[in-house]
Amino acid sequence: MNLDQVSLGSLYRVSVVNAPKGAPQIKGQLEDIGFLPGEQVTLLRKGLLKKGPYLVRVGASTFALRHSEARMIEVESVND
């Protein structure tokens, strides 16, 4: 599942970042700020109409992501 589909407050693990073919640099930008495979992530808040921005904690840092960015980050539940 993608980060835009997860439950608030639950702990997940980043599986992969899938950037669109026309913008491969976005993958590098997301990885540079900490969205790396194996990193733990928690969705703290969803914006208006649950379409972003998304407040996300990855590792010890907190970021706001656009809906399109959250959709690129594939995660798995830590409890699986």
C-alpha cells in the first residue's frame, strides 16, 4: 500500500519509492530526506478532505508531503 492509504498513528516501514518516469529526481529528493527502504514511518495527520498535505514522521524527523508525493512511497505494516 502507499503512504496516502495508511491509518493515522500506525507504524509502517518504507518498502520502495516509486517516482514517475517523467520525474526520476523526485525519488532522490524523497530518499535524501529519509524515505529509504526499511525506515520506519508514521502518518500523523491528513489535510483537508484527506488529500494532503500529509504530516509524516520518518525516523526522528517530521515532514509535510503533497498527496502526489505520499502516493509514491510504498509501505508495509511493521506488525506483519
